[in-house]
Amino acid sequence: MKESDLNIEEVIEMDLDLRVTRIYKFDGEGATKAICDISIADQFLVKGFRVVNGKKGLFVGVPRESGKDGKWYNSAFPLTASARQALNRAVLSAYEDS
């Protein structure tokens, strides 16, 4: 199989190695239940993922920063559905295990 025969989803599914390196749980009534850092293939660290309790249950919020206009903007996020699924699996599993 040539590299050109693969689509981006297949490449990410094969190469994506996510690991939660740190997780900190919050006590209390707020929607944010935890923050965590993710290592990608033990080569790249992304800080600031959040476990949030929404209307439909827990979900993973991506890192974000405040712009000069006062709005919040995502600073890191998955580009494909399979990357989003892998991120959700890794973070929510670590949250439940901690």
C-alpha cells in the first residue's frame, strides 16, 4: 500500500497514540469536572483539556484561550471524527479510573 492510497482518517487511526499524563479533578457543583494534559505519541504535549458535565453527560472540552475581544477560542482540537473518538476514549477513561 502506497502512502497516497491512505486517507487522513486511516493515517490518524494508525498513528494516534494518546495518553493522559496528568489529570486533576475538581470538587463541587461546577460543570468542569477535571482538567488534563495529553501526550501524543510521547512526543508532543497538549495542556488544558477539560472534562465537562453537559446536558447530555460528560464530554471533553479542548484547550482554549481568551481573545482580545473577550471571546474564547479553541487553541487545539481534533481534525477528524476518529481523532475526536480517540481523544474522548483516552480522557474519559482516565477520568473514570482516577
